[in-house]
Amino acid sequence: MEEFLFFHDFALIVLTFITAFVLRVIVVSLTNKFIALNLLEGQIIECVWTLVPAIVLIQVAIPSLMLLYILDEGYNAQITLKVVGHQWYWRYEYTEL
């Protein structure tokens, strides 16, 4: 459960920074009266705005996958419970070890 909290905090920080950056760019572009002619056909800026989101997604995906594989580990359970959901009721089955 602690790993879930760490991943949630990390993802929340990343999303907060992305949202703040996008809002800042929108505000600056709306209040700016000058037009940057260098941005019309800039290959460097196209590479940057393609690579930066890819790097951010990789940095979020690695902890997410690690957490997924940690959850896949089996534990020695003292009791096994099988729960089947029907349309109007639940059926519970306790299996013996």
C-alpha cells in the first residue's frame, strides 16, 4: 500500500507541473503581441515537443510497471475466498488448504 501512495504522489507532482507549464504557455501566448517567425519551420522545437512528452511518459510508466509486478507476487494466505457476483446477489466459497 505504501508503494501505491508513493506512485500516486509522484504522478500527482508530474501532472501538477505539466498543468502549470501548459497554463503558463497559454497565458504567455495570449498576452504576447509579438509573433516568433523562427517557430514556423523549426525542426529543433518539433523534436523537443515530441521527445519531452515521451520521456515524461517513460518516467511515469516505469514505476507503474514495477508496482504492477510487485502486486503480481503471490503470498501465503491462510484462507482463500472465491467471490462470484451474480445479477442480484453474491456467492461466496471458502476453499480448504
